[in-house]
Amino acid sequence: MRAWLLLVLALSAAPSWAAHAYAQFGDIKYQPGFTHFSYVNPNAPKGGEIRMVPPTRPTNFDKFNPFTLKGTAPYAIGALMFESLLTGNSEEPTTAYGLLAEDVEVATDKRSATFRIHPKARFNDGSPVLAADVVHSFTTLTGPLAAPQFRTIYAEVKRATAMGERTVRFEFASANPELPLVVGGMAVFSRAWGSGKPFDQITTEVPIGSGPYKISNPRMGRDITYTRDPNYWGAELPVRKGLFNFDRITFKIYLDDTSRFEGLKAGEFDFMREFTSRNWARQYTGKQFTSGEIKKRAFENQNPGDFQGYVFNLRNPKFKDIRVRQAIGLAFDFEWLNKQLFYGLYKRVQGYYPNSEFHAEGSPKPDELALLEPLRGKLRPEVFGPAAIPPSTAPPGSLRENLRKARTLLAAAGWTYRDGALRNEKNEVFTIEFLNDQPSLIRVVTPFQTALLKLGIQMSFRTVDFSLAQQRMDNFDFEMTSLRLPGTTAPGGELLEFFGSKAAATHGSSNIWGIADPAVDALLQKVVGATTRPELRAAMRALDRVLSHGYYSVPQYYGDAFLIGYRPQPFVLPDVIPPYYQADAWAMSTWWASPSNK
């Protein structure tokens, strides 16, 4: 999550309104009176439809409430039906502009932020967005019936208070400069949604939000269509001009990759992001691609690389010893996979923030050491040396040499090969169950499985559907699995949800590793408390260094372009592609239908 921002003015004790933008670290591109973002077409015609498939692989959705733990909500419901007080853009990582809020004032001690709601702001039932709705949203999301990650995200927010009909103030537990931005990015929904039912029982009730779309046929199923609200209140705002141009946005769900690709060729939908390199290299060919009926294009971007890796559940005793985790990592042969299976399309993940300014390299720089030295007693000595680099099999290295190192580490940890398997002093066999909701992933994991077997480690696959996998992950009921975290240009409080000790003990949190490390917690506080970009960069690099030396994951691979198959004929793309974007969100929000194809 990235908090969407607004201008924070604290020039005096008295309120100072009419702030139009905020830059966390001082840079604002668009000045007062701007009309639209530079990467959109403000004159794009409205109309037509785009049909897409989610980049994730959910099964049938069984609820319309995206804020509770149990069940699956339809894809994109949050982006299309809910809005926040503030909104960002795809150009400025830590700058944003007013949406539901006209302006904001932050107290001189930075312990509170007061927002004034736009008088034209309306929910999709026609009712006004009021301060009481903002307070209700905050109270609900931080309550026991919402998904637990929200309590982590808003942990340092003491309370929200309606100061008037359209004025709301948030009070903070600390002078953390990110907190006004965190609350500014909170989804706001109507008090009337659910008609007073307990929040975790609001499932079939269609959300009452303020976003540009409604659900056209509100019934549970595999596919969903969002219809543009002709009475959308914010259509002429500078932050909305030229955006959300389609009358209808449909997401179609396919239960396997083969049927999904066949659906693209058959014209059942228009846009799909491809994640499998073999498919990209071998399937996206033929007369439909030659004729231009379907286009194959790698869309470049400046996004930080995604983290993708096999992750350990540290709550399991067999993974407690760092030497065991290091040994398992030595069995992963990226170089062979990239050559034989991936057609050379991928790069090796380095750390948790690859291809970004937050990636730790070499030995710690002075600004990193200033953060690490006070934690020296809590850190492994290796942290103060070169950054951890994933093992390689590129010559002169080899998988055989890496497996030799792995055997030595396992023996030191009390695991030796005897009687046909790797066993500990209790004669227990080392087994790993790999939880997987993507059958196509098995071909990628199998070489890893084979290498582990040479060490005496027996890995088995447990392939389940998305909903069961999500349920097991929420309950931390797994041993190893695969994880992808989108790269970020503006990390902040959401990292507490991924790596914080409190989240490690909270079912449903994103800390699926179970990382509970006081040194990591201390660095997370440095990240969320950074007041300048250099401070943030140093804290993130120190965090990356510590996480990487913990060997909590086996780093995999990432791509530096979006691999997209789409039907170009009905659509017009904007002239400018922004530097920081996600492919599906960019397409559904900035593309438009050619007037002749509506």
C-alpha cells in the first residue's frame, strides 16, 4: 500500500486551507490550477468497453466486501468503487493531490492532520460524503471485524474525529511524517453500507462508495462488469480528467492458463498480462498475431523490480536454523532455469528491492552504518560486510559445488544423510510440503525439488485452488510457498505488515514468513520516520541488507517489462506512458475506445 498524499501546510497555529498538493520530500510537479496529469488525454472520449483478466488467479468471488478476512472479493473493486481523501499519480512516488479532500492542515507538532472534504463529493447512491463517513470507515477498518492488516497499517493513528459536517481530524501517537499520508490513503465508504449489519457479515451488499464505477449486475460469479457512473461526482477534477474513460470494464476469470489464453485468441476478452516466459516465447504466434488482430508487446517501465521467491515459514522448527535456510537456497539453480525454461527473459532477484535505489550493494555506506551500529548486538556480523548475494551456478561455479556447500551447512545444523534420506539426531526425515495454487509452476519447481533430493530432502507438492491456498496462508498453515511482492517507489508503513513482529503473530497478515526480529522492527521505524529521501534510502538499504542476510527466502527472478497480449483495434493508447505504473490499472484507467468502435 502507498499512502496517497496531499499538501500539508503548517505555517501557523491557525488553519491554512486551499492546499492543493503535498510532496513528502519537497518536490511537486503540478502547481495550483493544473488541469490534468501529463500522461492522460484530457479530451479522451467516454464510452466503449474493455474486457480483461486479473493478473492474479482468483477463483469465483463470494463477497463484495474487500476489507474482511474471509472470502474472495472481485478483482479491482477497491480501485473502481472506493476513493480516499487523497490520490497520487504514476509520475511522482511521494507526491499527490486532493480527491475527496479539498485540502488539509497538519499541526505544527505533526501529531494531527485535519482534512476538509470537497462539498461536491458524493457516494454512488447520491448521498454526500461527510466527516462522519470518514470516521466510520476508520473505526470499522481498525475494528475486530475487518481484516487484521488494517490494524497494523493504522496502528499509530490514535483516533479520527468529526470536527464539523465536512471536516475530520486524525490524531497520531507519534510525529511520524508519513501518518497524514497513511490516513489520506484510507478507503472511505458510506455508513449506510450494510444497513448496520456486523462488518464481517456484509458480503452480498453492494458497496456504497464514491468511485467512478458501479457493479452493473451484482451477483456472485466468475466474471464481473463495472459500469461507469454517469453521475460520478469527480469527473471534472484535475486528478480525474482523462481517466476512467470506458463505460464498462469487465474482468473474466479462467480457472487455468490454457483456457485463459484460448479466450484471448477467441476474442472473449481484450487484454492479458503474461507471466510465463514459455507461453510468451511459444504461444504468442500465428496468424492472429501476424495480422495484428492480437498484439504482443513488452511495455517498458521504470518500476522497481518485483520481489519473487520461495519463502520459508519460520514458525516451523525445521526452518529455525539459518544454516538450513542457506543450504536450501544453494539448491536453486537460476542460471539453468533462465536458459532452459525462461528463454533468457528474466533477471535474478537481488535482495528484497531489486532494480531500485533501495537495494543494498557492497559494504554498508556511512549512512547505513549509522543505523546499523546501534543494533550491532542484535545482528549477525555478516550484516556489516558485503551485501548477501544469491548463489550462482555460472562458471566457474556449478550446482554440484553449491550442493557440497549445502551438505556442510546441513551437517553443522544437525542434519546428515543416512538410510536414504536427510535425518536429524531424532532420526526424523527432512521433508518439505510446497503449497501451490498454480499448476503451471510445478515445472519450474521440479528442478529445485530434484536438487533438494540430492541432499536427501524430500519435497512434495500440495496444489490447491486459490481460495483454499489463501485460507491456509491466512492461518500460516504451510511450510514453503512462492511469493511475489510488487516493487515500490515509496515504501512506508505497509512494511510493518510484511516484516513487523506484531504482524508475524497476527493471522491473515502479510508477514507470512513469521519474521519477528527486533533489529528489523527498529529499521522499520527508521523507514516510516524518514523525513528526507536520503534518510528513506539509507533506512531501506539497511533493511534490505538485514533481511537478505536472514535468508528468509530463496530469491527467484523478475522481469523489467510488462508482457502484454491485447487486441489493439478498439482501443487508443495515450501518447505518454508514465514511469511508474501497473499494466492492468494503467490500461483500464487511461486507455479509451475509438469513437468508431463504441
